[in-house]
Amino acid sequence: MMNNLYAQRLGRAAKDAQPGGDLIDHGWSLVKELHKHGFDIVPRDRGPAGLNPANTINEMCGLSIPGWG
């Protein structure tokens, strides 16, 4: 069962993401909003990331994760 606080933060991030441009622009906006609201995105399928050593999409986008590294 999801904690209501997490659900609220996810909902806020989704609402704050800018829908402008194409799906890629919207996706980057969502990544930034999720990061701002305290979420790290870890892809299940690492294939599209290629040889990128980053563990999270946050790192791939150059978004720093407090307390890491």
C-alpha cells in the first residue's frame, strides 16, 4: 500500500510537469519535477541507457542527488 504522502508528492510532480513540445520534452520535464519532489528514477530496462554508468535517470540528466557520491 502506498503511503499517502508519496502519492501526493507523485501527483504534484505529475501536475507540475510541463506538457509542451513532444513526448521527449514532456518526459524530461517530468523527470525534473519528480527529482524536485524527491524521487529518483531507476529504469528496470538498462538497455536504452547503453553503456552509461549512471544508476538513475536523474544522474543521466545531470541532476544531483543529495547524499550520493
